[in-house]
Amino acid sequence: MTIQPLPPLPRLKLDKSGKPTIPSWVAPPETKLDLEWQSLRVLDLSLLDGTPEQQKECQDICQSALTNEGFLLLVGHGVAEEDMQRVFDIANWIMLGDALSEADKKEYEWDRENGDWMGYKPPKGWGERGRDDNDNIEAYNFYGACWEQNKIPPRIRPFADEILAYADHMHNEVGRRLSVILSRILGLGDNHLWDLIPGKGSVLPHSSYCRFQVYHPIEADQREATQNILPNHTDHGWSTLLPSQPVTCLQMLGKDGQWRFVPYMRGALVCNLGDVMEILSGGILKATRHRVTKPVADQLDYERISVCSFNHANQDLTMAPLLDAPLIKKIGVQPNSEVYGAFVKATEAGEEIPKFGEWKTLRNKNAQEPTSKKVVINGVPHTENIVGGVKVYRQV
């Protein structure tokens, strides 16, 4: 198969003219502690503009990362430092400033019970003890429907074009390039996954969304008893893109069963795959289990602002492996992988192969649902919940 260079990835353009003034986000200082970091590979997306050798290097780095570590760091993504600063300014103002009134929070609150996460998420719903406990996390989830149905709070509307421009860039530019690399890894044509999965050319198609989020500091009297803010899980879309930020909380589970912190790399995007790609690849490309712990000791008093882009699949996508993909034919499916293995067991037990829309809604509705079953993993007690055939664990 002849490898052709892609057109240069365009730079994100944000129109800041005529907007109300908002405070600048000041990044907290990095931790000075000696921690156990997960070593991650760095992928320069601009290599896809280059020679066949450079593009093959890009593919090899991505394949090694997503079959081993499961996370990687993306650079050359087309977002300049000043524009990423602007995105964090807006996110910080929405989550910690005066962008949302109490009336707005009530009017635009997510429909948690029905698996619809659009809009404002109050600081409950994902706690270790159940959905009604305080979880120290507030968020605003921007779906395409926010613009289509004019469901954006009044004070945020002047900035809606910038939020949409960023979300569109993450999906249609960065996500597009990532899908090309994944298609090549599987031995498919460049457009195969892009045409199959995310809805080519759409802005935030289907259930893809951009989340602005804050992890509030844990109250002093609760810090000793609190270990994880967001229990360990896999993402249920096809890819997740998260600008690296300095408050150390994010951990990933390594192939050796050990939890390690994801390192901070200024200007990079932290990238991981979700359930969709693990199932489509027959378990070859991993949906990595990860969690958000309480901040490390010298960062406990900082607010952690994050901006997450969740790239989801076509609602009608059948969640089944692409058995004709050359890589799957060569290696074979991996039934011992976590997500795909659970999927195989569920289908062998007679469960119907789900569409992604059904999978996503079920995962949303049951996320962090309390359960009475307890298991021990690597000597550590966890609770276990089955969501769409996939086991979701929470450390006790």
C-alpha cells in the first residue's frame, strides 16, 4: 500500500475580538516530589506531512504505545501555546468564575438518570461510594446539540464560537489524523476508520463532546480517607484527548498490574483509546484502564482544571471486531484482553452484539453505580460492577 503524505494540519484559530474580559488561568506549579511515573512515547503528528519513512515512524510509535502502554503524548497537534492558554482561560472561568449562575446550573443540569451527560454536572455522580455522594468534580459537557438546540448558558454564549472551534479541531483535525494512523496500523485504507466510526466532516457528531472540568481540593478532614476522586475505568468512545496539565492526579494501569502517574508535558495532548477501538481491533489496541487519584501531597490545595475531548462513534456502529483487517488476520483476536475479552464472554453467553449508542447509554447510566460485590486485585480490595459486559472496578 502506497503511503501518501497528508495535507499539513491547520493551526487552531480562535477569534478573541469583541469578547468580554475574563481572568487568565494561572497554571499551578509542578510537583517537586519523586514519584513513580509511567514512561510514555511522544508522537509528533506533523510526521504525517513528511516522507514515507517519517510516516512509518509515526505509525510505529503509535502502534507500540497503544499495544503496550496504552497512553501516548501527542505534539504537533496544531494548537499554539497562546491558544491552549485561551482554552484554559475559558474553562477556568466557566468552572470557577461567574459564568454559571445557580439558576443556570439548575436549568442546564445533565440528565444523569437517562444517561444524557449534556450540560452542567454538579459535584456528585462519580463518587467512590455512589452517585449521590460529593465527588469534588464539577464539569460542563459541550455536545453538538448544545449549539443545535441553543442550550448554552447566556454568559457563555459570546465564547461559544471559540469552544466550538477547539472542539472541532480536536475531533476533525487531531482525531482525523489519529484515525488515519489507526487505520494504517490495522492494514486498512487511510479513510476506513474515519468513514466507519466518527461521522466524517461533522462537528461533534453523534455523542462526541468536549468537557470543561474542575477537580476541587478535598476537604482537609477527608484527605486521609480519600484515595481516588474518579474510580478506575476505561473510556467508552474510540479516543480521548486531554491537554497535559501540571496537577498530578492521573494514573494508568500498566501491563504489569501497577498504577503509575501519567507525566506532565507542557503543550502535549495525553491520548488514549476507548472501548470502541479495543473491540474493533479484536483486543489488539488497548482501552487502557485509568483513574484520577487525589493530588499528590504538595498539590493538595490546588484546583485541577482539565479540558477533555471524547471522540465517540456513530450511534449505529456495530461493536464487533473488523475481522477482515490484515493485522487481525495476521495476529488474531486477543480474547484475553480486558474489554474485548469481556465482550467475547458476553456474546458467547448469548447477549446481542450492541450498537455503540446502546453501549454508550448503558455505560453512562451505570457509571460508578454502587454494588455489593467485592473482589481482590493484586492484594487490594475493589468493588465490581458489570456495565455492558465490561467489568468496572473501584478500589475500596
